[in-house]
Amino acid sequence: MPNRPQIVPASQVDSEMAPDFSSVRYRMLAQGDSWFSINGLNLFRTSSLLPHLDFGHSAIIVNCADPGDTLAHMVEWRRDPWFASYLCGPRERPWDAMLLSAGGNDLIDALGVPPTDAHGTPHSPGDRLMLTKSEREQPGKTYVSEDGWALFAQHLRAQYAALDAMRAASKTNRNMPIITHTYDYPMPRNVGAGLHFGPWLYPALLAYEVPPDDWKTLAKEFIDRLFDLASGLGLQNFHIIRTLGILTPTDADPRISSPDWLNEIHPTSSGYGQIAGRFCAEVAARNILA
């Protein structure tokens, strides 16, 4: 019989709707983006990764995730007081693990820097992740601005270090495992979540005049770079569960629906279920949870 977790909004923990933490095997703190919160505005189709998790025992997951959140926002006390308070602040309590969904929105924000500003002044290659069409014509150049990627990677490593410092500042959670997924390969296409939310990658590729035949390959390169960055952090008790290549890639044509992808960057409930299966199996195989 499945052991689906009880998902509790962070705001309920100290309220009259507080869960009974003593009744479950695992108590987890979740922080992240739309993969842990909401992936669309159609409430009949929306889903996230958390409800599909099954760690083999009863669990409560206190969810601090917020759609659109970047890692920089997650580690900023004033932007997310619930998370900081429950991890290492006045409401601190012991957790068996932290579940993390991070880096995707940071990447999307960085990819969204256009070739020029509102006045037509070119942005420096160090301020963006892609090269313009004329820059790509130079020998040895590809689509990626290596100067921009280096600065982005430096920024993201600093945010992970800040998260690690928050854990180290805790009285009871210094040795708590942090477990994170690595998303899956999206297909850039003109399919958002509704009400002007998204698409996320598609506009950037149009702005940089990337030929459609290269969209899938370029998106894969950026996701692989994000995976390599996280894998090279070297943080103690920081566990990266590789979730790449699980879902069937969708078509670039927005008129073609997919059983695995709800929109450009978010899986369907079925897609999340597939990723959750790999995620939990790997957590068990590595014996990450006590």
C-alpha cells in the first residue's frame, strides 16, 4: 500500500491546523519552486512532485515552496521567513531531511536577459547566457556565453553555500540530509501555464534567433550544465538525485499534447509520478534517510 506523504503548508505548522508530527516516521522540510508547489492554473490538471513521493513509511512534508522562486529568494530570511524560522530560527524543530527543488528559475531568469536593454544598448556577454547571432559567427563560438555562464555559476554556488550555512547554524539540523532532484529535459515551445505565466524558454530562443532545429539540444545543454554545477558543489550530506531523461520529450508544436508534459517546463501528474518513482528509489538505494 502506498505511503503518500501528508503535505502541510508552512503557515499551518504553528496553527490550530498543525499536524501531529509524532504520528509519522519521517518529518521533512521542503523548499523550492513550482515543481514542489503548483505547475499550472488549471486546478483540475495541476500537480507537483511532492504528493507523488513514497519513502516507504509515513511522512509529513512541511512545504515552503513557492512557484517562480529562485534559490536566492529561498535563502533570504526576509523573503521566506517560514523556511528560515523552521530550519534554524525561533520555530526550529528537528527534521529528518530537507527536500529541495532549486536552480531552475535561476536559470530561466538568466536566460531571459535579452541581447539589448530597453534603449537598444547591447548587454555584455558576461551579463547573459547566450550569444547573439553575430557573435556565434566567430570561430569556435556556440550558443552559450561562457563569460555569462561563469558568472551565473558563481552566483548559484554562492546561494547553495548560503543554504548550507543556514543548515550549519541550526541547533538540531546540522547533519540533516538535503536531497534535491535535477528536473528533466524540457522542449522549448509556446505553451505556458495560463494568464501570461510562461512560456519560459521559448521567448529567449526567439530573441537570440536560435533555429528551431537546435532548441531541444540547447535546452538539454543548459539542463546538463545545471546538473554538473550541482554535482560539483561538494557539500556535506547533500544528495543529488539524477532525474534526467525519465520523461518522453514532447513536440515543439504547441498543438500537440503530451502525456508527460503539462506545459513547457512542468510535467503532468503522470510525469511527476515517474520522476517520483526514480527519486524515491534512489533515496532508498543510497540509504539517505535514517
